[in-house]
Amino acid sequence: MIRGPRLVLLGKQGAGKGTQAARLSERYGIAHVATGDLFRAAAAAGTPAGIEAERYMNRGDLVPDNLVFQIVAERFAEGGPLEHGFVLDGFPRTRRQAEKLEAALETHPLDLVINLDVPTEIVLDRLAGRRVCESCGTTYHVSAPPKNDWICDVCGGRVVQREDDTEEAVLRRLELYDEETVPIIDFYRKLGKLVVVDGVGESDDVFARLVAQVEQRVQPLQT
Ligand code: ADP
């Protein structure tokens, strides 16, 4: 049986992981598992895990591992991602999470880990101007807003600034990225699973680079 790829997308905040992961998910018919989106949905729904996670997220801190593992396990338990393929966006982001994931995926190993590389000056500008639909998560920039007065072009939801896109929280998140997430780039490099893709430029061009890597490196896609 043909299956979709099992991918991880790494990259700084504002590197474009969310946008590109959604496009990869559509292209290959695979699940898009975005831990940040899962936490924001849980917080909006008022679940205990969501309310606890929100305290950390709004400060730009990492959510404790037990909550992260819980939300990822729930998403995988919905059925499908393991067999049909997935793209992980925002997970793993610590060495411990990466090790735990490797162990959990024993019989369904990752095909490829992509580091979407964008310099810090560029992500700072993207994040300062970033606006997000609170219903469907589509992102915009103040320089390219939705057509009608901050109403989402895709779903009609309200387009707002994320609580953690304040300058203080952004700096904290980038600091944690360097401390906690950069070491896992090396972890995957040593496993021979890492590829670096230039994330600067038009979304379509970045997407074409990603697809080229997936198609070159993930063959054949059999279960
Ligand atoms: P960003 O990558 O820009 O920080 P996300 O939407 O991926 O945005 O994540 C938002 C927040 O959710 C993070 O700042 C963190 O608080 C929490 N979070 C998401 N994924 C994880 C994770 N794997 N481990 C710990 N915290 C996480």
C-alpha cells in the first residue's frame, strides 16, 4: 500500500512552518500535527490541559512535557497519522521530546526531518507584523492583510495578533529555540534524517524546495 511521508518540520518561530506544513499535509494527504494549534484549541475549549498550557504559552515559555505528550498522543489516537503519514509542526522541540518520539515511532520511523532555515532578522520582522485567524489559523502580515477589515479570507473568522507575538514573548521564544530546539537539529543529523531547506522567499518557492527534498529523499512510500 502507498502511504504518505512521515515528516518533522523544524524551524524558528516565524520561519513559516505552519504555512508550509499545511501545504505539505494537503499535497500528500497526510495529517498536520501542530502542537501550538492543538494547545490553542484546547485553551479556547477551556479544557484543564488547555488552561494550564495557556499560562506558559502567553509568556513564551515551553509547555511542560507531560502536557505535550498528552496532547500529541490524543491527536495520534484519533487514528490515521501513523499509517497514512504526518507532518509534525512544533514537536519535538526539546532533546527529551525527540528521544521520546524516536522510541514511540519504533515501527513507523520518521522519513525526513526538515530544518526550515530563516535568519533571525527576517523572522523578527515576520513575527512583529504577523496576524492570525483565530478560527482557522490562517496567517497574514500587516503588509498583506485580508481583503476585508481583518476578516479571514478563508473562513470569515476574526484576524488578530497572537498573545505570544508580543516583543517580550517573541524574544523569549527565540531564546528557548536556541537553547532547546537547536540541539535536536544535530540529533537528527546524526541519525541521517536531516535536510536543511532555505525558508527565505515567496511561499510558493519555499514549498517547491520542500517538495523537491521530500521527493528526492523519501522513496518509495510503502507501508
Ligand atoms: P511558535 O513555534 O511560533 O512558538 P507554536 O504555535 O508552534 O508557535 O507554539 C506556541 C507555543 O505552544 C509555544 O511557545 C509553547 O509554549 C507551546 N508549545 C507548542 N509545542 C510545544 C512543544 N513541543 N513543547 C513545549 N511547548 C510547546
